[in-house]
Amino acid sequence: MLHYDVCGTSRQCFKILHDRRELSVHFLLDVDGTLYQTLDLSDTAWHARQANSRSVGIEIANIGAYPPGEGTLDEWYPTDEQGPYVRFPEWMKVTGIRTPAFVARPARPERITGAIHGRDYEMHDLTPQQYATLVKLAAGLCRTFPALAPDCPRDAEGRVRADALSDEEFAQFHGILGHFHVTKEKQDPGPAFDWERFLVEVRAELARPLEAKP
Ligand SMILES: [Zn+2]
């Protein structure tokens, strides 16, 4: 299950989840593509209520989606000659990003607007480094858990669903989904998350032969 963390960095997300909200998640994916695992996959993480007992939780560092014109994205994403980039707030002091002098830029420069649960939200895309790591992680999980399909909830026409599954649909679902697919109260991983690009790349990764150990 994919989340965005509304914190901006994995360091900040870990602090909020563990120290303030007493929640947990298996993986945190930082803006530079660094992946942190904080829990064994055989343990249950507290990240999505009804889905906790049968899901692996992944928190993706991103400030999230907002109603159009809300203002947060203007603060977080100034633009230079190369396009928008993340400017972390002064109070954060230490970002904890492991790549020295890393500049986080959305994979697509334009702000993405899309409907979740029938309401419009806007958001900036993940970084290319996050997609690259997430593809490897998802493929690895699909290999580890063969019942996990490299697909997401879709409607009758094959489009990625932008609403919540019913309890029965969720019970039968074996794939990759967003937090918003299990609860009407959540919008993550948001309208900018590029499901089709991601899933195409996960399937391509799964089709590659595993490298033999030396
Ligand atoms: Zn979430």
C-alpha cells in the first residue's frame, strides 16, 4: 500500500509517525530514492487501519495533494530555470537526505490535477529517483509474495480507480494499491502518482532474469 507522507522527507516522516502518532510502516522512501526499512515484513505495521493485517506499507516522501489554489505547493515548490524543485522549510534544519546537495525535482514538471473520491486535488509528482526505487521495491515484493500481482484496482474499462474499494472488493484484491483505495478519508498517494508508468516498469523489472550470484 502506497502513501505519501505529507512530511516531505523520510526523516521527518519517521519522527511524526513514531514519536507523535505511534504509527508504523514497513518502508520509507526518501526524495533521493533512498529506501529505509523499519519493520520486518512478517510484522504488522500500523499505517492503514483495516488493511494493516494484510499489507506492506510504504511511505513516500512528498508534501502531498491539496485543493487547487490552497497554497502549500507554492511554498514547497519554487521554480528555477530547470523547473520546480522542493524547498524544505527553514524549521526543518536537517533534512536527513543522504545524497549530498540533492535537489528534489518532480518527474514531470507540471503540477498535476486529478480527482480522488470525486474531488479535485493538485500535487507535484514524485522524483524520478523515487520511481526508480519504488519499481525495484515493488518487483521485489511481487517476487517475495507470489500472490501479489503487479497491478492496481481498475474499473470496468480498465482505468485506474480513483475511489475506495468495497470491503468485499478489498478482501479479494491482491495487488498494489493506494491508501485512498481503502478509505474515503485519504487521498494518498495522490493524483500525481503515475500508476501506469509505475506498473509498466514493475512488470518490465519482473520480466528481467534475476542476476546470478557470483
Ligand atoms: Zn496514507
